[in-house]
Amino acid sequence: MAKYNWSFLKMSHSDPLVMSYGRDDYVRSSPDKCLKSVLSGESLQSMVSLISYIENRDRIRMIDGPLISFRNQSVSTLLISKDRYLSNDIEIAISGDTRTTEFYMERVLEAMRIRFNVRRSSKLEASDLLEDSPYALVIGDEALKVYGSRYRILLDIGFEFSRIFQMIPVYAVSTALADSSVNAEDFFMKTDRFKPKCTDDLSDQLGISRMIVSRYYSNLSYLPSLSTKATIDYVLSFFG
């Protein structure tokens, strides 16, 4: 028997989602642990990164539940440097939690004809990643912290993907084991009422402008649509 009904991502973009859920039969974890939670049966349902779902779709299935997508600026998927501008033949440090954003970054840089190579790292913070390479890809809370730093923001990857490919980037989806029979839930339809409080709390927590955080939550959507399905189908096409 599953220990939890849901596993949610332990990132600020999921705060309104958890508040809207309103029950205590859940756990919050990293993307990797959320995947393991649903695969092991510890959780009946779990939010997992889009790439993780695709790579494990022989064992898990996408269900009618919330997803994580951003319209316009994502504010939280950033290619940064200490003091360099965007150029050719760049090395980018990337942490293990950024695989879906890495996919979008690859498509963006290829479209911009920028040659690059990736240096994988177990580190998460911008300062640590930039010790390894002149450029870094940061996501989520680590990206938001950049707005309170002096690091140079070169690209908002989510925005550039939307601009170039005219698609809404999808970062995470709801999943369950392939042979499970979970019922759809619509708790994520109520998330907008919690975004103002999340905006105030996160702005205070990170010490960054409320305007930045407000934009972050305003552009965030949990709602599946024909547009998000088109993006998922597009990403799937790269994996056969």
C-alpha cells in the first residue's frame, strides 16, 4: 500500500499547488526522488520532470493532473555567467536537476547556431556551478536567487524556447504507475488564490524584488491544454 497519495516537487513553483491540494498525505522531494517515489509505489501519484516521464514511460503513465509550464518569461530557467557575454564555443555547467531545461536549452542554442558543450555537476548553486565553468544553467529557486546577485543573465531559456519555436515549455507532468487506476483530481484549478501569499513569502525568503516573484507566479500554469500537449508531443519526437 502506498505511503503517500502525492509526491510534489520541492521547488517554489509547486508551493501554490501544495497549498491548493490542502491535505497532508503527500511528500515533497527533488525531481529524482519524486520519480523514485512513484516507481517504488511509495506514492500513488507524482509530479516528475517531463524527460523523466518520457524515459520511464514503459513503467509510468501520464495522468489527468497538474503540470508545470510557463508562458512568456519563465524567470527561473536561466543561462548565466559571472561577467561574460554570449558567444560561440561555450562550456556550460549543469546540475543533475535540470535535464528538461537542458533539452530546451539545447534546442535554443542550436537554433541560435551557438556551439556549446556541457559539464555535468552535482552542484546546484550558481556560485558553485560558475566555479566549474564560465557559463551555467540554473533553474527554480537557484535561478530566482540570481536576481539578487551581480551575475549576468544571458538567456531566459523558457522564454527563448517559446519565442523561437512558438510552443509553451512544459517542465513536469503528473504520473502514476502504468498499471494503476488512480482517479483524476482537479485541486490544481484553485491555485491562483494562493499565488499572492506565495509571492510575498518567496520575495521575503530570497530577498529579491516582489515584482520579479510576481512575474514568476503569474507566468506559471498548472493547466493541461492543447498547447502543452503539442509541446509534450514535440519533446517525445526526439526520443522515438
